Amino acid sequence: MRRFDEFSHNIIDSHIHVGWYDNFYFSAQEILNIVSKLKISKCFISSMSGWKKGTEFASNELLNVTKSNPHIFYPLLWVNPLEEYVYEITAKLAKKTFHGLKIHPNADGYHAS
């Protein structure tokens, strides 16, 4: 079996988190160290901070993280489709600030179906 670090093609991680989760903070530098070690070339990244600190905080956190390494980090914005700000998100995506949306039914208290 080949080791993970022996792959010669681009590896893209579609689900990485940065930010606050309970009392732990996952920094951009920690994420960058991990993806570099594993030779991951691109990551779609979302902020866990939105759950506790709000969408605006998480949005700014992601933009700061991706500015530092725009060729590696591609931000996904966590949204709750039941909130009014969803319309505002469309405008941000139209400006290509974010590369996609992430929804989290369990954390936001709704059923996905």
C-alpha cells in the first residue's frame, strides 16, 4: 500500500476547519503546517467560529486566512438558510469572495430534508 505522502498528483481537501471550537482555536498556521506535511495542494476551508461568534466574525476570519495563502485556502461560508442574511451571502459569492456555501442542519437546528 502506498503511503499518503507518495502521491504525485494534486490532493485537494474539501473539508477543513479554522477557528474556535469550544475552548480550542485552530489557527491558519496550524492548518497550513498540516496540509504542507501531507502535501495537500488546495483546501476548501470553513470557520467553526460562526457557530459561537456569529457569521460576520467567521466571514472576516476566513477572509484573513485566505488572504495569507490564496493559492491554498478557498473559503466556504457557513450559512443558516433560515436566517435573513442568506440574501447578503449571494452578493458576497457574486463578488467571488467565497467559493461556496456550507450548511450545518444539526448545529443550526433544522432538518436537511
